[in-house]
Amino acid sequence: MLASLVIIAVTSESSPGRQTALAPDPLAPATTTPRAVSSAPASSASPTPVPTVLRQTAASTSAASSTPPAKPPSQAAPPPVPVASCTVHYAVTDQWNNGFTAGVAVTNTGSETISPWTAGWTFTAGQRVTHSWNGDYSQSGSRVTMKAVSYNLTLAPGATVNIGFNGAFDHGNPAPGAFTLNGARCDIT
């Protein structure tokens, strides 16, 4: 980035034939040539000031402005979503004016044991988990994560874990979606 500085200096002649000269600066060449002031008799009118215009151009020392922006690193394709290796059955077992109790049965349909496991789902109407059992919950916005507890860390092939929770709602209580088990999408039954 280049910056320009323009200075206008006006000199006046206090005595005829005398003009103040500015030392030339290699970084600030004059953009106009000073006019010579002729010697006039002392009785003539006041001499006209002679403008001198100087321009100084300097390169910025800022690294951010003198260095071209870095190109973003090439991004690899996102990893594929893990293949579904689970099924989920969701059921509301009790409901009242602004709360409910629900159960989530997660079955490992894969061929490998999962230990520890983490189940997740997304509420669609702003519901909130207020208490859980058979899993430790956390919630960020509409997304709920339920982690295994000490007595049910392992989920063998074909095994099911039954998670229960109480929740609250303000505007209806539709079933959640996007169920996952350790990041793999689950089929809903």
C-alpha cells in the first residue's frame, strides 16, 4: 500500500529578488517547478507568493498490507458419515401441560462392541432435557448428547440400552430426529 503526503509551502518575498529555497529531497520530488521571481523596484506592488508543491510517497511498512493475502490451504473432502450401525426407538411415556417423560432404546446393530457409547438426537420444537437416567445428558441448543454411565459403558452387538429422561417444552412436543450412536446415524424404528 502506498501513502501520499502533499505539502504546499507558500513563500513570500520580503525583499525583491530573494526567494527561500527548499533543499531537494530524493523521496519528495517537486511536482511543480518554482517560478523565478523577478527583481522589481521596491516601489512596485507586493510580490506574489510562489507556491511550492512537494509530494512524498513512501511504501507502508505494515506486513499485513505489503504481503499478499495467504491462500487458504487446500481442504480435504469431509470424512464420510459413518454407516448406520444402530436402531433407535423413541417413545413419550407421560406428558402434561409443559413437561414429559420419554424413553430412548438404542440397539447396536453392528458387529463390534461399542465402549463407551454416546447417543445423540436433535429436538425440533425447543424441548429441553431436565433429568435423565441410564445416561448423563448435556444439551446445546436443540442437540442432546447422552453418554454412558459407569454401569452400562459397553454396548455389545445386538444389545440395547434404555435411556430415560424428563423434559420440558413450550410449543408442542414432536418426536426428535437425527439420532446417532458414537456419531453414526441410527435408523428410527
